[in-house]
Amino acid sequence: MAMEVTQILLNAQAVDSTVRKQAEENLKQFQEQNLPSFLLSLAGELSNDDKPVESRKLAGLILKNALDAKEQHRKLELVQRWLSLDTSVKVQIKACLLKTISSHAPDARSTASQVIAKVAGIELPHKQWPELIGTLLSNIHQLPAHTRQATLETLGYICEEVSPDLVDQDQVNKILTAVVQGMNSSESNNDVKFAATRALFNALGFAQANFSNDMERDYIMRVVCEATLSPELKIRQAAFECLVAISSTYYEKLAPYIQDIFNITAKAVKEDEEPVALQAIEFWSSVCDEEIDILEEYGGEFSGESDIPCFYFVKQALPVLVPMLLETLLKQEEDQDQDEGAWNIAMAGGTCLGLVARTVGDDVVPLVMPFIEENLTKPDWRQREAATYAFGSILEGPSPDKLIPLVNIALNFMLTALMQDPNNHVKDTTAWTLGRMFEFLHGSALETPIITQTNIQQIITVLIQSMKDVPNVAEKACGALYFLAQGYEDAGSSSSPLTPFFQEIVQALLTVTHREDAGESRLRTAAYETLNEVVRCSTDETAPMVLQLVPLIMMELHQTLEAQKLSSDEREKQNELQGLLCGCLQVIIQKLGSSEPTKYVFMQYADQMMALFLRVFASRSATAHEEAMLAIGALAYAAGADFAKYMPEFYRYLEMGLQNFEDYQVCAITVGVVGDICRALEDKILPYCDGIMTQLLKDLSSNQLHRSVKPPIFSCFGDIALAIGENFEKYLMYAMPMLQSAAELSAHVSGADDDMLEYTNSLRNGILEAYSGILQGFKGSSKTQLLMPYAPHVLQFLDSLYMEKDMDDAVSKTAIGVLGDLADTLGSNAGPLIQQSVSSRDFLNECLSTDDHMIRESAEWAKLAISRAISF
């Protein structure tokens, strides 16, 4: 097979599709018939220097894909499959991989590096291949530079793949020593230096102990700073990437180096090529991010024991940092507004300036205003655009008192520029800046309004006019109108300053959605998003006009469903439009459904609307499905018990949604809609509960479903129990064990990262919402005794949450509520259990004395329920 494998791998890359398909089929058969020998022959191909580089590279790629996959459940299968292979096979494969690292073919070396890291990612956690890192380190002193380069690259990939706690400190020290030596000025080969610098970037997470040691840290920092001055562009860029990572990972260790780093970054921003300059700006953006997080977390009040004090690096650097950033704003590119993914020095500089403004607040304003005043009226468009961009960038962070006087002067100027400036860049940035003014400095919370009866007419006229401009400018004008409407959302039901212009605004937005070029610059999407916001923030006065929108939008949705024989490109546009239209109807349903008089008139459209939504499910688009599902949820909420008539037809789509593991967002939204329907139908949902509960239990026990869907499923148990009351009895024996095992898993998460903790808290919340719904559902029923066996476990869960001390506010509120529900539903039976529970009293007292009024309210109620159940 060895000879053939080469040919098959080459054929699999052939131009001729028949040859290619046949080869792919051969590979698939070989893999299915004899996996060990398939993997061995791939490893042999990769390590054989006499073979063509194309077949070697593909062999490595197929090997890599045999070890790892994007989907979590597939990944686990592949890990198990590798672990269960015969040891002798694995030993041979690993020997081939290690041999390839010294190959003369760069592609083969690089591919082998990645495969070794994937194997290490599987084996090191299982205490296998312990000699790997030692073997690699012994290569570092070998003479051929290409072997050193590939070895460092491999070490870097391993650090990326493996969690730091799997490598002991002694090996970490050796890896870092090897890496830093490779970066050192004594190393003459640039490929080695580059591989070492990239490897350091991946190894930083392993270097906690080394960064705590002054000498080692000084040495690492010196080598990184020297590498930023390398004559080789890619090494400079990689070195700055290391500095960016260090600024977030080791912020609290930066003080001794910050002055030197400022000098290095400033020089790079001024003189170096764009990839390097971008990373140099990114360093300061990253420092801003760190300081914003610290200041938000501690609210600016530092007590002696705060673990991470803020060093105010940005504040200290302001006098030199701000001029450096303002300079970058003048380096725009001609077509950056049209290109969605554009990113250049000017954009990076403006983004960083915005972060600086959020970090230091008012102090940034006097440093930026002179630049704005000097450039805003210059003949060169670059200067006008830079001045406008600078102004827009500092509108979030400084206090309204500082900004409003400036905005009042600038507003008129900006409106004129949006109409009259000859340059599209300037108009684009001007519309963006107006949007930022309305987003941060307009709304009921501010004492001095920037929008008044005297200027609102002009503002709306200009924005509507600007929506006819080129797509990128029109899109920003829609955005400005979005925030203008949002600022009036608390205007009360009576009157909003936008009311007189409502018809005109809606008409203008609908016109935008029909523009030939509305597909460019996200224009159509922006117009619908703005229309939704205008509707959402409207008042009762304009309800009749919102009602007139319903048949219009339904007609458009109908037309998208009728379209025949579309190309795949047109079909995709159609699906996107269906999603936007369903989203728009959802907002209208929520608006009109929230007050009785409009609801009554609006429900005449419900049948037609429901029929359209069900037709959307026939399309193959996940986005359209999500939006249609959300709209149906809103309709159920508005229709209440009347929604029952749609259930016979809708139920199969509901079931399809609950089975949709691939598009897990659709599944999550469907679970939410089940909740909406429970609230609407109450016990009329009973006939469908067997099917729904069966599917939800299947979802929970599946390892293919994305973990984010599990919390809402638990909440949904609670919704169902609330709707059907004691009829939930038959599901207790299935649901309760599921809740218990999830509760045990979620109670303890010591040492988890922020993402994991956030997920764990959402899981806890879902479990508690389930307990709460089940307890409330059984309240007053003759069957409450059925819940008694589960009560000790619920209390134990509450105890362990209280002991862990890492609940967020939402969990605390739900948890104290569950304690109350337990007392309320089980009455005197629960009394003794609550009295014996370890922490109920402490938890209750803590919640009663908190600042959070939602938690306090929940606790007051729980206290009352408990005192009725026991003389507490």
C-alpha cells in the first residue's frame, strides 16, 4: 500500500474532480478497513524525505484531523479512538513524527510540529509520552538550524495545546530557557529566532513562577524588547505580540519596564511598517482594557487589600500617548469605509484613543480638543476626517458636564458637514460621530438635553437626507437615528418628541430597505434594526401607524416565500431578508401586544402571521428559523390562551427545533419559546407535554448538544411545572435525578476561569429556576408530599452554593427564592429540614442586608414563608 498511498494522496489534490473523488473514496475505505495501518502509512509518508512534498503535507493534515475536531463530541470520540490504539502502533507513529522535525522540507516539518502537539494534547493529560519534552529539548543543541527551528515551533504548539498544570515547573524552566536562548542576539538564524519568539508567545501562560522572579522576568523582558528591534519584520511583529500578551497576563509586573516599552512602541508607531505599528498600538489598547476592568471592578475605590491595584499607566503616559495616537488618525486608507474587514493604523489609533478616554475620563478632553479645533475645517479631507474621528472617539468615558458644552457647539457643524462635505470618508465618520453623541449624551438620565424642540427637526431632516447617500454613509445615518430613538425609550406612554416625525422616519427607513444597493455595507440590516428600535421606543400615540406596518411587512415576507428558482446566492439573500422581516414582526407584536386596545385590533392578523412563520421553517436557513421562532414566542405571549389553536400545526416545528443539535442557537431559542407557550397556555399545554419533556430529557443526556443550551432546558422544566401543576408528577422521576446530578456538578468549580464560572452560574440559575417552578407548581395541591424526598437535596444544593461564595447576583436572587418556595409549598413539613440546614439562616440574613433590592425583595418574601413554616 505504501507506493499507492503516495499516488492516492497526490490524486486527492488533482484538478480533475473524477480523479479527486476516487482518491478521497480510497482514503476513506482504507481508514475504515484498517485504521492502525492507515495512520501508520500516513506517518510513514510524512517522515519520508524521498516522497513529494505535496503528498507529505496532505498526509500530515489527515493525521492531524484524525486527532482533533471542532465539534466537542467528535473531538472526544477521536481522543478515545487514539487512546485505544495498540501501543506499538502509537510508538511507531510518534517516532515518525519526531524524525520529521529534522527533515529538510519546511512544510513537512511544520505539519509534523502540529501533529505532535495534537498527540501531546491527548496523551500528556493521561500521563503518557512523559519523555516528549525532554526529547525535544535535546534537539535544541543540534547543529542544523532547521531542526532547532522546527523544535521550537513544536514546543510552541505544545504550549498552545496543553494546559499549564500538566507540565511541571522543572520542564517549564527548560522550555523557557531554550526559547529565550533562541531569541537571544547570539542566535544568528532568523528562522530560529522567529520560531522562538512565536513559541514564547504560546508559553507565556506557563511562566507564572518565572515572572514572579525578578531576575528571570528582567531577562525575559530584555530579550523581548531586543527582539522588537530585529531587522526582520516578522520577528519584530512577533515580539510586539509577546508584549501585548504580557500586558494582559502580567499587568501587575509591568511597572519597571513601562517607560522603555513606551519608547519602543512610540518609535514603532511612527516609523515601522504597518503590521508592527498595529501591534505597538495594540499594546496600549491592551493596557487600557486591563485598567478599565480594574477600575470597573473596584469602582475606583482601592482598599489596602485589593489584589490588583491599578498602576494608572495610561494616565501617566497621557501627555505623550495622546499626541502619538492623534498622529495615527491622519494615516487613513482611501477605501477603508467600503471594506468590511478593513483595519489599519488610523482605525487602530482611533480605537485606542476611545479606550484611553474610557480609562482616564475627563483628562483626555483638553489634550484632544486643540487637534480637533485645528483640523476640523482644513481643506485636506484627511485632516477633517481625523478631527471628526478624534471627537467621536472621546465621547464615551468623560463626564457629560465636560462633553455637553462641546457637543452643543459641534452638533450644528456636524449636521452641516453630513450634508455638505464633498468627501465620503468625512461624511461616514461624521454620521458615526453623531451616532456616538446620541448614544452617550442623549437620554432621560441627562439633565441638559443636547436635542431640543429647536434642533430636532433639523437633525431628523439631515439624517433622513443622509440615508439616501452612498451605502456606508447611509448605514451610519441609520445608526445615528437608532440611538436618537433609543434616547426617548423612557418618554412614557403619552408623548415622545419623535411622534410628529414618526411617519416620515418609518417611510424613509422602508425606502432604504428597498434600495438596489442595500446589500452593501450592511445597509438593509441597519435599516431594519433602526426601524425595530423606532417601533420599540414609540408611544401609544403612534400605535395606529405601527398597526399599518403589519400588512406591509407581512406582504414582504410573503413575497420572499413565493420567490421561485433562485441561485444559491439569491437564496442566501432571501433567507437573510426573511430573518430581518420576522425580527421586525416580532418587535411589532411585542409593541402592539403590550396594551389591550391595540392588541385587540392587531390579533386579526394573527392567523395569517402564524401561517407565514410556519412557512419560513421550510427554508434551510438557521437565522431565519431563529427569528421566526422568536416571533412565534412573542405571538404566543400576546395571544395567551388563544394560542392553543395553533398548537396542532405548530407542534411538529417545535419538536424539530428541539431536535436541532447542529444549529444549537435554534435549539436554545426553541426551548425559550416552549417557556413562552407554557405561560400563554397554562394547563392547555398538557397534551403536548409528554413529547416536549421526552425531547428535553434527550437533549440533556446528549453529548452532541452545545453546553449553552442546558441551562435554559432546566429553566424550561420549571415553566412546564408552573403551567401544568401537579400533573408534573409523572415527570418527577426523570427530571429530578437530572437536576440533582447537574446540581452536584455545578456546586463546586474551584479554579475555573471566568468563562467557566459564568457558564456555571447560568447552569445553577437554570437548575434553581426548575426547582422553583416545580415547587410553585405543586403549591396547594394534595400531592405536595411527592416532593418531600427531594427537599433534603435541594437544601444541600443551596448550602453548597452558599459555601462556595462564587454565586453572581442572579443566582443569589433565585437561590433565596427557592428557599422561600420550599417553605411555602411544603409548609410545616419543610420546617425541621430548614432548621437543620447548615447555612439557610446565614444565607437569608446576608440577602436581607444586601444593597441589591431585587435580592432583598426575594429574601423578605422567603423570610415570611419560612416564618410561617417554622417559628424561625
